[in-house]
Amino acid sequence: MPSHFQSVALHHASRLINHGPTVLVTSAHGGRRNVMAAAWSMPVEFTPPRVAVVIDKNTFTRELVAASGAFALCIPGADIAGLTYAVGSSSGRAADKFAQHAIAAQPGPVLGMPLIEEGCLAWLECRLIPERHTEEAYDTCFAEVVAAAADARVFAGGHWQMQGEGDAALRTIHHLGAGNFVRAGGMWRVGG
Amino acid sequence: MPSHFQSVALHHASRLINHGPTVLVTSAHGGRRNVMAAAWSMPVEFTPPRVAVVIDKNTFTRELVAASGAFALCIPGADIAGLTYAVGSSSGRAADKFAQHAIAAQPGPVLGMPLIEEGCLAWLECRLIPERHTEEAYDTCFAEVVAAAADARVFAGGHWQMQGEGDAALRTIHHLGAGNFVRAGGMWRVGG
């Protein structure tokens, strides 16, 4: 399958999660890797592009992120909502979830984090900014985006393009809780 | 207009922003009040219900929040996307934006924060948890939710109910950037 991914300028990277999509957090260290789902992430700055994401301190992901100082956020499209929920419901400590679910991943250009493009609309490779207090108190990890790319069919010129109903596979998903998702609906412009 | 708002149990409050809606941040102190839009917020804990929201240190809202130690998040429906964008594009330092835009607000039950129900789907009244470092470095304010309510037509039994296309006014909005919004689309359930 040909990839439609093209790199995204770093000053546009925070926009990829501006609208609150559920993300996959991928991580790797010392020959091991993992993928989990996270509904709780947000940008905190455009330039430099910085994000915050909540990663429970009991997860295997948190262990890998602490060891490597890096992670990636991959943004799933609606076609892989089931997979997103599945990797959010089991631990990767015992088994490699990439192998278990036949998820293809390639190493990121800057930090070598596992990046998922098939079924995803974008990814952000991130370097952890160590903040011991907020990591401990709120499970909140801050990071700087060092590389990003998106499917050019839905993110072009630094903007999401989600006009009309479009192809459901090319819409971000937003977890309401308990396995219930909504899809990003037809885009419209106000003001300006 | 009759209000459809009913209180939300505190252990369900974080779910109100689980899917990344754009919110209105309201604040008040010493006889002054303000309302601004924020796309960057997320839950960080269910119990106790805690949230993080990015509020630029140069805003009037930030000044009021620092002085009162409180704010509220009100979740706009699609009917007031234009108003959301408008209050996100001007400062409330010179003029009261509630008066300017004829926005009705009532004082919150615990902290007296201005709560908006007309056109909104839910609100969360929040007590700031002072975190000087993250407020300075990332404009990120942590807070605990002390009261919450939602429109019972779309949030019932602790869950958002957004089946089908439904009434656009009863859908949350998600800012893509530059005045472009998407609406939460038809809900579906995966797994379980």
C-alpha cells in the first residue's frame, strides 16, 4: 500500500492534536517496544512544538519512556478504532502488542521511536522533557516534538482538511469512555 | 428557555472533556469577570477529578485565575461555535465580554465562577492547584473539579450520548485551528 505521509513543518506539528483526537503512544528501549492508547493529550505550545500526555505510572509504556526519554504519538483513523481500543485494554509487558496485532511500524527519523502509518493519519516523534513532579503527581509527561508527518489527503499546507463527510477512514477518533467513540464530523469555518 | 442541566457525579466529571472538545474558560475576581476559548485542555485524573488547561500568561483570564484560584470550563455546542471563536479572539481586559456578547451566566455552586448554560452542553467548576513551575514554563494550569453539570439530553448516567447525527446544537465542537472546527460525529461502540 503506498504511503500518503508527508512531513509536517515543526511549527505546524501541534495542530495535529489541537482538536483532541485519541492517540496511540508508542515507545521503545533496549530491544523492547510498546503501543498503548491515550485519550488525554494536548499541545502546550506551537513554537517550539510541545505537548503533554497522561501516561499512567504503572504502565509498561511509562517504563520505556523513562528509560529512553522519548515516545511517539500516532493518530488513528476511524478504521482502526477497534485496534486502538484493543491496545488500550492490555499490557505490553508480557507480549509485544505490535506482533500480537500485526501492526507495522518503522523507526522514527530522529529518535527511532516506532511509527505507525497504516490506518493512522499522522505521527509526532517526541523527546521527553523530564518533569519529575508532574510525572509523579499527575502522570503528565511533557515533551518536545522533533519530527512529524501526516497523510497529505487530510492534512495539507499546515491544516487539517476534513470537509464534508468524506472517507470515514480519514477521520480522527475521539474516545468518550468505555469503548464509545465519536468521529470528527464535517469541518466548517467560523469568523474570519 | 428551560434548562436541561443536571448535576454530574464528581467521579464522572473528567469524562466531560475526555474526547477533547474546545471549551470556554470563565473566571471572576473582585467584581470583574472574563470568558475565553481554549482548545488545549485534558483530564489528568478521574478520582479525584482533575484537569489541565493551557491559559497563556498574558491573558486577562490568567490574571483573574491567579487572583481567585478558580475557573470554570463550559463546553459549547455547535450553535455557539461563532461566539466561541469570537471570545477567543479578543481580550476581556478593556470590556466585559459577557455584556458585549449578551452571554447569560450564573454563579457556580461552590466557587461562584460564571457558568454558561445557554448554548453549552456542560460545565465544570474548578479549583486551581497552584503549580508555579508548569504555569510559568508551559502555561499549563492544573485544577480539581469541585462541581459539574451537563445537559441531560446528551450526557446521562455518567456517559455522553451522541448516537446518530442528532441535533447539531447538541454536539461538542473541536477546533482545528484558524477558525476551522469539526463537530463530534455519530457515536459508535467498539470492543466489549
